[in-house]
Amino acid sequence: MSFNDRMSQQRSLFDANPLPPGFPADWSAVLAEEFAKPYFAELQAFVAAERQSHDIFPAEADVYNAFAFTPFNTVKVVLLGQDPYPTPGHAHGLCFSVKPGVAIPASLRNIYKELHADLGIPPAKHGCLASWARQGILMLNAVLTVRSGEPGSHGKKGWETFTDAVLAAVNARPEPAAFVLWGAHAQKKKALIDPRHAVIESAHPSPLSASKGFFGSRPFSQVNAALEAMGRELVRWDLSVE
């Protein structure tokens, strides 16, 4: 089945299945098959029940921001995180990013250090990475929700199945993309990626592992070199310039 035929089939499924709250319509035809599966209904029920008894991040309106900020047909880079920040006020649906005005987390400080070392771009004074997302970087966590103060608490509840389907959808597009896989958790997803795409991998930028292969990996220049080879527009990594 061709890519276009598969998209037509997915659109028919979308017409028969409602979107989850806050999910952008441009991704809907791509992922409609997932919305129709029993696991997805169970996942949504689980998250709704969790919100009744716990503080869950990000806010419901922000859960699908990775898709809202980066339409399907604009994706040229996938940056994969693990799960949202479990600290109140931090997570807003983009991996590694925090809301404007929030103190920059340690992993993101390390990302900024490597960006400076790689491309000479000084660290931003804020931690909001929305500018990257708007340029076609799908900033996707493998798990899209978390309990306050409990990292990993919403793992193995269905989110990984859904986000694996997202990776598979990007992989299946005719256009090549660059996949950035930091750390062992992200690198397990390499099996979902065809060789025609660029894969850029290293240690995770967390303080526990950044010195074990993240620092010095030059992922930002690698991404732009890959995009240039694909004939695609380069990423403007400087967060001081919109």
C-alpha cells in the first residue's frame, strides 16, 4: 500500500473516531488508527482517573503540544525525550523544554553548554524551546504525562505504544528526516527507523551521563549537516532569534 493510500485509509478511520482533547487536526488522519484501538481508550481513561486523584503534568491542554507546534508535513527532525518534567510548572508538552520564566533544568543547561561548544551560540536566558518546534523539530517524549514528583510514573500504560506509532508515521513519509536519540532509552527506538533517515545518537544530557558522551557529540551541527544533505532548510538553533 502506498503512503497516500494509507493516509486515505487513516482519514476514513479518523472520521469515525473522535480526537482526544487538544489533539491537532493535521495529525489526526496520520494517527487515526491508534485512536480506534482499545489500548488508547484505556490510556485516556487511566490519565483521566489519575487527574482526579493526583497532580498530573503537563496540563491537559498542553499534553499534545509537540504535535500542535510541529505539523506532520513540516517535521524534519525528531528529538526524543523520555517523559515530562515531574516538577510543578515545568512541563508544557515539548521534550526538554520548560515554560518561559521557569528556572532552566540541569539537562537543558547541559544542552545549552553543548550548543555553545558546538556552534558558538551562547546559552539562552530561558528554557522554552518552542522556536525549535516551530521550525520542524518534533519534540516528542516517549511518555506524554507524569505524576507530580514521580518520574516514570505513567510509563508502560500505553503512551509508548502511541509514540512508537508516531515515530513509525514519520519514518514512513517519503521525505527523509533526522532522528536525535540521546541516551539508551531513546536509542532503543532506532529499530523503528529506516536507514534512509539520519540518526544522531549520543549519551543523554542529564548530569548523570552528559560527561559520558553527550559533551563533545556536536548534535546540532550534525543535524544541520544531515538536513543540508537532504536539501532541507537548516535549523536556526539560536533561541534569542525568533
